[in-house]
Amino acid sequence: MMHSIRFNMPVVLTEHAKLRMDERQIDAVLVLEIIDTGTLKDAGNSHYWLYKNITERADNLLCVAAVIENAVVIKTIMHYWEPQS
């Protein structure tokens, strides 16, 4: 089981997020790095984007879309992401 140090909560991946991780060659270690050390942007109603530039990757920014309540539920994983103003 994955656990976020930043939020002190378990991290749960949806099936969709797992598929996107495989497609984008992102492992659980990298997902946790984005969650625990990336920039947090509030998307409203317990929904958040957490994103980070990983210098060794060409497909930046990497972003996880999460719902944070009793756990950090990762809905999807995106690349080439751009934060909205």
C-alpha cells in the first residue's frame, strides 16, 4: 500500500490511473514523489492537481489529479500538463 508523507494518508490508485501510469511509464515511486513534493493546486470540492517537473523526462509537467478526503485517491496521471490560471 502506498502512503503519502505530505498528507499522512494512504494513496489509492483508480484503475484508470494505473492504466495511465503504464502508458506513460510512471511508477509508484514517481507518483509518490509528485504527491509529496510537487506543487499543489486546488481544483475545488476536495479535488486537487499535484504537479512537478522531472528534469530527466521530456514529457513535463507530470500531474496527478487527486481527491483528498480520507485517502489520497488518484483519478488519473497526466503528462505535458499546463496549469490553468
